[in-house]
Amino acid sequence: MIAAILRAQLLSMRLGARRGALLDILTGVLWYGLWTGAAVAACVLALQADLSWLHSHLPLVLLGICGYWQIIPVLSASMGTGLDMRKLLLYPVAHRKLFLVEVLLRLTTAAEMVLVLTGGSIGLLFNPAAGGWRAAHLAAAMPIFVCFNLLLASGVRSLLERLLARRRVRELLTFFLLAIYLAPRVLVQSGTGRHTLGGGLSALARVLGFPWSAAARVAVPAASGGFEWLALLSLGGWALAALWFGFTQFERNLRYDALAAQATPLPPGVSRWQERKERLYRVPSLFWRDPLAAIIEKELRSLARTPRFRMIFIMGFTFGLVVWFPMLAGRRSGQVATGSHYFLVVVCLYALTLLGQVTYWNCFGFDRSAAAVYFVAPQPLRKTLAGKNIASLFFVYLEVLVLAAITAALQLSGGLRTVIETLVVVGICSLYLLALGNLSSVHYPRALRPERVSQGGRSSRFQGLIFLLYPLALTPVLLAYLARYAFGSEAVFAAGLAMAAVLGAVLYGMALESAAGDADLRREQILQELSRGEGPLASE
Amino acid sequence: MSTPAILVRALRKSYGSKAAVDGVDLEIPRGSFFGFLGPNGAGKSTTIRMLTGLIPADSGSIEILGYRMPEQSLEIKRRIGLVPDESLLFDRLTGAEFLEFVGRMYGLGRSTAIERAGDLLELFELQADRKMIGEYSKGMRKRVAMAASLIHHPELFLMDEPFEGVDAMGARLMKDILIDQVKRGATIFLTSHVLEVVERLCDRVAIIHHGRIVDSGTLEELRSGGESLEDAFVRLVGAGHQMERLDWL
């Protein structure tokens, strides 16, 4: 039965004639090739390490592996990707068997850690300082450590899945998790917490009784002071605790009614806040006529209610600041370069690129099969694309205004002139990106699940294309900045921007017509791609 | 003499080497309630999708309400209402917002679209539901799709399994509305697996099998010797039972 489930899952993941399959294979080969290299490095390092190094550093390495193992399923859960075992509740399969399937499939999400652990274990076996072949405990320690990580990851993920299913909690928790993920990086980059962070991790790794320190003591009996059996017992205890945690969380997940948790609360009557929102949604009708106004209005409503979009929007003005601030502030100097002229522009362009993934690069993505409405309605597709572009631009400028307000409050921007420059630059870059986005939306459409914070999986070709197109789209504006730097003249800069704007407008017009024409010709493929279904287990 | 509501000649559509629709000819007079029947995978949905312009035909001609597809597709789209098999609804809008959006896409003024959306929601008993469409049940989604197909008062309805997943009350309401529309001169092109529904509602029927029309005409013409529509359907489609082979069942 388990074999049948795993086979169905593998069949659903088969590549077939799917577009981008070759790039997926290449990406996979490259990714696991890199980790195979890391495994070889771990083997060499473990082979050459002396006893004192192993004693002090091995627990830290195993803590790192444990952390990686947990963070991947945690991130995937927060982004909404993964497996839905509830689909199998229909069949007469015992829950413990489903749990085994879950754990086995979970192994695939951190196979790179198995590679590294295997490499390190081989190195330790041949290292006389570690005990060499006499260290038979190693054969038991590593599988138990792997099991501990798998079970813990499964439990944590199940717990998070339930939490994330609740309305609004998803965005907050994802934001919190990503903040935890980014915090060490920011601390190290800014140089303020490097020592504290390193010291804290070392202390955590050395604390007796933790699974990573127990595993290290079992793996290197020479450094355990004769307590390797006690360490093995401790590790076994941790694995059993993880089994209990993983299974109980899995059971609760199977019984959990996610639909009920996500249901829209219906307060009686219409609140003042709802009235205000309604008035805001009606604003496009003041500037445009139908169908353009109707499309913009629909986009504003839909996007504002989409958890994934909201998450990216929040990330745009938070992570943009968090990621770029330390870099522009002189990395480890700890000095804040206040008033940096380019800070606001850089952060806003970063936000523009982030928003692109959920708006202009794939503008039919959230509509999925409902995008057929645009093909059935008696309106030219050009208007649909233009309406979606205007809605994207609205959110881009809203993001810019939020960022301008934050940087002004923190005294990070260079005043009104910088804000105006940013608005102009973002507008010009948007022309190029929207032009390219319309073409990519028509040629590389893919269905996006609104409740997910990230898609994951089959987007490698699309992502690869974006990486190629971003520099291209930003080149005209970069040339204008280069001209200002070279000639030291604001007039030259303004002329450069004006040229970039004219060129962008022409390119946008041409791309819009081309994309609309192509959409009409490719409507069958577009709708087929947007209606793509799910596998028996994977919701991906 | 007025042009037929639908006039299709030698329509073909293939996927790879498989012909989903293989030389279909149809002539449906205006004001008729037309049932398009066939087993699963016979080519019903593909035909409807070609009639709405969602997918292009490989060859053949389509003329709807006197306009040629795809040359005059905008004129055609203005005059047809579609209820697809998979409801084409935006999950992040409420029923009222979606109906208003569809009305405006079909050229109605905003206030008219809002007014009609309200009327339709009331008619389909969806007014109290301010939930997102994504939270609707299948039957409710069908009701919204049906309401959306009515909002611009089309001359021709193309409906792919419109009663699937709809409860008895909803189905009755939808049937009454459709019958009323036909009385007012609209044409209905409907596919359904429920032969009793087709038998009760439709005045003309065509049966498609393996992408070809195997028979068409009035109900009386199809049913020979007092047989039911189901008997005629099984006779024409040629489904032979081989249950005796399943001796373990």
C-alpha cells in the first residue's frame, strides 16, 4: 500500500513533455552536484580533523545540519507548498502508514543533508583520531540522528500547517519566520552581533543532552570520555520524543478542518472600514471607463484579498529595508550612512522586482482557469492586460510611498528631491518591466495558488528568464545614472531619464499589442496551463 | 428568413493524433432548446469551447447568430451567455462583485450592472452570501455562473453540464429560468449527462460519439418505436455491457 502511494506520488511528479523539464533536470543536477561536493568536503574534513577540533566543532556542525533540516520544511509550510495527506483519508489506510509515507517523502526535502552526513561519517570512520573503525557506534548514531531530524521536521511542519491555515496568521507567522531566518544574516552583516551570535551557537551546541551533542559524542567515542552509551541512549530518547511529537501533530493535522479556519467571518451589516475600502476600490472609475475601470477594480479587490500578494507586499517594504540597509550602511562598520541618496531608489526597485512575481510577470496566475472570462468577454485582450498593468502600478507606487514615508521617518532618504527622483525612476523601470511582463504572462503563464506565499517547484524556467530580463529592463535607467556620474550634470541625468521614458513608452506600446495578439493566438495553451491540476498527494 | 442561432459545418479539432471533434455539422434554429448529448470524452466540451472562441478549430466553419467565428468574435461574444463545465469564477471576489464585474465587461453601465447583480443574487438566493466565491459550494458556484450568464441578457446560451452539483431547488429554478428565456426567443445549447433533464427540457437533440454526430433531430425523430431517450442513446452510442466478465463482483 505504501509502495502504491509512493508510486502514485512519483508518477504525478514525472516530467513528461512538461515545459521547462530540461531546465528542472539541470537545476536538480547542479543543486545535488553542489551538495555532493559538500559531502566530499565533509568527508575530507572529518578524515583530517584532530580530536580537539572534533570535540569542539562536531556538535556545532550537527546543530547546523539539524537547523537546515528544520528550516526547509518550515519555510515550505509557511509558503504553502507540500503534501496533502488528507486526500488519502478516503482509503482504508492506517494513519501510522500514512505517517510513514509522510516521513519517507520528507526525506526527499532534505536529501542534501543525508549526503553531507554520509560524507562526514565516512571521513570519521577512516580517521584514527576519532576512533576509526572501532567507532562502531557511528553506524547507529547517524541513522538515529537522521530519524530524529525527519520526525521533528514532520512534527514542526504539521504544527505550522495548522497555524498557517488560520486567516491572517499565515502572513504574520511567515513574516516572523523569515525575520528569524534573516536576523543572523543582518547581525553578521552589520557586525553588531557577530561575536554574540557565534558564542551563543557554540554554547547551545555544547550543552549536554541535546541530540546534536549526543550524536557527536556517539560518533567520536574518543571525545566522549567513556559516556558514548549514555549519549546513544540520550539520542534514542530524543528520537522517540520526536516520533511522539511528529505522530501526534500528524494525527491532529489529519483531523483539522482547514476550510473552517479559513472561512470569511460575516459580521452583520457593513462596517465603516468596509465602506471606506469600497470607496477606494471605486476610485479607478473616476479616471477610466469600462472595461478598463472594471478590470482595475477587480484586480485591486482580488490582489488585496490574496494572502500571497499581501505577504509579498509586506516583504517589499520590510525586507527591502532589512536587506539593503546593512549593505548600504557599510556592512560591518556599524556606521549608518544616513541620507544615502540611492537608498530609497534601490529599496524601491527591489520592491518592484519582488512585486513582479505576483503581478506583472504572470498576470493571469491568480485568476487560474477563470482567466477564460477575459477570452469569453467581448473586450479586446489589450484592455485586460492594460487594466492589470495599471493595478500593478498602483500597488508599486503604494509600496514606494510607504517606503518613502519609512525612510523619511528614519532619516534615510535625501528629502523630497530623492522621493521625486525615485517616483520617476520606478515609473520608467515599470514601463520596461510591464512590457516584458505582458509578454511573459502570455508566453509563460502558470497557475498560482492565492493562499500560498510562494509557489516553489516548477518555476525554474520562468525564474531563469526573470534573472535575464531584470538587468535588461534596468539598463536604460542605469545608463542615465552613469551619465550623471560621468558628466556630473543633473541636466544630462534628466535628459537620460527622458530618453529612457520615451523608449520605455514605445516599447510598452509595442509589447502590449504583441502580447494581446499572442494571447489571442495562444489562448488554448494559456488556459490549459492555467488549469493545470494537482497530483494525488502533492498540492504542487 | 432569420439565420440559424448556430450553424456549424465540418468542424474539426484534434489533439495530437486523436480527433476530439471530427467533422461536426450542426444547424440549430433560433428559439430552440437544444440538447447536445454524448458519452464522456465524446467531444461535447471541445465543441462548446470552439463555439465560444476559447479554443480555435483546426478546420470547418462556425456561424453564430449570423456572425462568423473567429472573424466577428466580439459581436458573437456580446450576444452569448456561457455556463462552462468548470465555473470561470474569480475566487477572491464575492458573488455580487463578480456579477457586477461581468456585467461591466459586457458593456453594461456600472449602476445597471450593480442593480442587475442584486436582482440576480436575490433570484438565485445568494444575496445573503457575502463570502468569497472561493468558499462557495459547487452548487452555489454553478448558481453564480448561471447568474453571470444572464446578466447581459444574451440571445444564445451555451451551457456545459449546468445542473451538475446543483440541488433540486436550484436545478428547478435554473430550468424555469431557461424555459422562460426560450419562450422569450432565446436559444439554448445545453450538454448534460442527465438524459431525463434533456428529455423534459429540449425540443431538439444531437448525439455525438467519438467526435462525430451519430444522430440529430427532434426528440420524436430520435426515439423510434416508443423507446426512451436513454434507450435511443445507448442504441446509438453502442455501449455493450460485459458485466458477466466481472465474476468476482
